[in-house]
Amino acid sequence: MSIKYLGFRASTRSGYALLFTLFIIFAITIILSQILQLSDKSIRSSNQIRDYIQLSSLTKDVIKIIKKAPELKDIKDADTFDAFLQSFSLIPIKFKDGTKAVIEIKPSSTAININNIPHWNRYQKERFVSFLRSYGVISADYFLNLLIDITTPKSTLTDIKNDLPSLNSKTLNKYRDFEKIERYYISITKDYNILYIPWKKIISFHGNELDANYISCELWKLIYFDSPNDEMIQSICNKKEILSDINDLNIPVDILQNIKKFHITTDTQKINIEIKLYLKDKKDIISTFSYDIRTKKVSNVSMAF
């Protein structure tokens, strides 16, 4: 009996030792894995900081160059502005280390600022609702009310402020927040047609003016939907000619006055500049800012990785 007992004790101790050894190896593996992950994150973070500094430096240099550019001083009207864009819309850059960048210059007044909705008159709201309905949106009035609530501090036309308190602010400033409103609309109405609206061609989150020569055909349909086949409108939105004066549009005077409520003009004085830095790992980071040609002021500076 005693021999069997001793044998049992020896076997048990051996098993404990093996388990303890395996536990130690397992623990060391986890610790090493964590150290390697932290090291990898540290390297990535260091690379991001380096890339951010490079893009920030490039952005500062571009701003200095833009402010001194004689070509911008020569812009006096719609024709000279268009000539500038045709010549300098894309500027490629290559650095000694092989990194590449592209500077893109675009007119800033190409979309309606969604934050201006609280100031819209009856004509503008009717145009907006009609435009949504043309894409099959069932509850267009309700979606308009959602936007009014979000962009108006005291407006309570819907429950969106209670349901999405994160959007309870005075302005919308990014497309991701706008998409939250879309998703909320769908959750309430079960109407997915709102997703078919070409929003990126018609809305923005900054600025007050629209340049008649650079807004999309989709936005023209919103502003002047009653005459989608108008030859003048088609010619302008398809960029076949430059309109020097908004009053030259072949539109009845009363409707033209309503269109002007959208702050539509041909006298553009702001441009958007996008700097895209292409990195060796095939990723890219972007810096954007707006520039006022007349006042030489820079605004809406942002960077995105």
C-alpha cells in the first residue's frame, strides 16, 4: 500500500511541475506578444507623427506660395478665374526620398452649406423637397425638418435631438455626422431612397456662396428643377461656356430673385486647396484648407490620415 501511495505522490508532483512550466511559457509568450504589439504600435505612431510633420510643413509652404502667387492677383472675373483653374488645378510634387504629393486647386463655392438651412425661404425649401422626391424619397418634408432641428439650436420639429444628443450642436461640420442623420431617417421611416441622393455633389459644411460656373448639374436641378432641359443651364452645368453674370441666365426675373437666395454668383473669390501626400506603404494623408483670393485669409484647415 505504501509503495503505491509514494508512486502516486511522485506522479502528481511531476504533473504539477509540467503544468507550472507550461504556465510560465504561456505567460512569457503573452508578455512578449504584448511587448511586440506595443513596439509595433510605437513604430506606427512614430511614423504617423513623422508623416504629420511632413504634411504640416508642406501645407505651410503651400500657403506661403499661394499668398505670393502672381497668378492669383490677376484674377479679376469669371474668365480669368477659369483660366487659372485650367492651368493650375493639379500640381504634382516629388521629394528626394521618393515620396510624392499632389496639390489640387478647386473652386470652393460648388455646394450648398447645409448649415444655412434655417435661413432658407419658402422657395428654397420647396426646391429641396422636390429634389428629394425626384429620387423617390417618401418623407422629404420630414428629412428637411431633421436638418432644420440639427442646425437650429431651439428647433424641435422632430425627436432627433433627444435620440441623437451627440448631434445637438449649432453646426454640422463633417460628412460622418450627416450620415448619422440619414441613418436616423431610415430607422424612423424605413425609406432607403435617401441613400440614392448624390449628397457629395450638392452639400458642404462651410461657405455661403455658390459659383454658377462650377456647381454640378445635380445641384442645378435642385436650384432650378422646373427646367432641367433649359439649354443655358445644361450648357453651364456641363461646362461648355463661362457665365460672366448671373443676370444673364435665361430665367424669369421672379424665379431668378429666388435663385439668388441660394447666394449664387459668378464672382468667385475663394478656392479650396487639397494636398495629398502619397506614402511608401501605399497609404495617403490629406490636408485641406480654403483660401480667399481677395483678403488672403486661410480658413477651414484640416488633416486626415
